[in-house]
Amino acid sequence: MASPRREPGPIPPARLPGGVWAFPARDGLPSAPPGATHFPTLPDSGPTPMIRIETETANDVLAREALLDRAMGPARRLKPSERLREGRLPAEGLALVARDGDRLVGSVRLWNVSAGGVPALLLGPLATDPAVQGRGVGSGLMQVALNRAELAGHRAVILVGDPEYYARFGFAGELTCGLVMPGPVDRRRFLAVDFTGRTLAGAGGQVVATGAPERDLARIAA
Ligand SMILES: CC(C)(COP(=O)(O)OP(=O)(O)OC[C@H]1O[C@@H](n2cnc3c(N)ncnc32)[C@H](O)[C@@H]1OP(=O)(O)O)[C@@H](O)C(=O)NCCC(=O)NCCS
């Protein structure tokens, strides 16, 4: 069954490569114009006027890992999803960070997997700095990541997370009922979004990592 598409809502979906993001009006702040690549932070968030969503660079790795430890604790490394990420590179163009000035305040990455034989992406971890939570940064990262994924030709995204949060981006549990993660997961939290409405229909079996091995990074850089 197709999961509900992401609601177009009042916000034009970000459609251009490069992290285009239009931000909803919130707490009296104006929406960014369609096509804007930045959105305003709340007035009390310090001297830097904008939070930007950008592609992660090698210089971000330490700050990203520290952010994930702060937001999720060390137990994050024990999750079954981690088995699909360890030793792999994220999907091309799908490691994103949010920056407030020079400070990294959010992170999301997507990973190539086979979902019972069907090419798909695994999303996660998603985290934002506690200092900026509730300001739309998590939603911004999700919107940009999903739009980039769809633009890049990916057809479905799976994740393990709270349905109460991810439903707003179109994620639902029905599409994963035939899929098996590499470890025990709460089925209620095993979710997917299907951009085509038919990619995951009938998909069944193990979710396995298909991302490029990390050692390829050294080869690419050489
Ligand atoms: C989940 C997380 C990424 C959201 O980031 P954020 O920048 O606060 O997200 P947004 O500002 O876009 O959205 C905030 C909204 O989501 C809600 N929300 C946040 N986490 C939620 C959760 N686990 N379940 C349900 N709703 C949640 C907030 O209550 C808030 O609701 P509101 O808009 O009605 O006020 C952030 O809280 C975080 O890093 N948490 C710790 C790491 C984590 O648990 N990540 C996995 C999420 S399952």
C-alpha cells in the first residue's frame, strides 16, 4: 500500500538541488520565499541571523559525532540501524548538516540499502542540538533530505523512529510489514515513505546495507 505523500501544505516543497528550503511562518517570523536556501532563526538565537542546511563536509565529522552523542547518548551505536551504517558511506549528496553561523546544530544522513531486494534508503540518525530544538531545524533537515533523495531518483526511504514525529513527513508503518531489520525493532516504529506509491508494495525480506564501503573514501580522495 502506498504511504501518504508528503503534504504540499502551504510550503512550496524544496525542489532544487543544493539544499533549497522554504520555511513555514512560525512564532511570528515570515516564511522564507520559495527558492530560498536559508531560513531565519528565532530572534533570541544569538548574533547569527540564519540557520543554513548544507551538505556535510569532512570537517563536520567530529562536531556531528559530538552532537549525536549529546542528543542520543552512546546507546545510539547499539541500534539495529547502525548495523546498516557501520563501515559504509552515506548515499551520495545525502549527508546534511544544519549550521547556526559556524556551529553545527543538526545532522541527518541517508544510506543505501536493499529492502527485501528493493533499492531504498535508510534515514538516520536525525538529531538537532537541544539549544535549537522546536525551531523547525529537524523538519528543515527532513524536508531537504527527502526532496534531495527524490530528486536523485531514490524511490523509497525507511527508518526506525517515533511515528508521532515522522508521520508529518509522510512516513507510515504499513509499508515495512514484510521487511526485517538486522536486529529487533519495535514494529510500531519501523516506518517508510514511498515516493512512487508502488516501490515497497509487496517488498519482503531482510534489509541489508548496499552503501559504498568507507574505504572507498580514501580511494576517491587519492
Ligand atoms: C527529534 C528531533 C530531531 C526533532 O528536532 P527539532 O529541531 O526539535 O524538530 P522541529 O523543530 O522540526 O519539530 C519540533 C516538533 O516535533 C515534536 N517532536 C520532537 N520530537 C518528537 C518525538 N520524538 N515524537 C513526537 N514529536 C516530537 C516537538 O514536540 C515539536 O512539536 P511542535 O511543532 O508541535 O511544537 C530532536 O528533538 C532530537 O534531536 N531529538 C533527539 C534525537 C532523536 O531522538 N532523534 C530521533 C527522533 S525519533
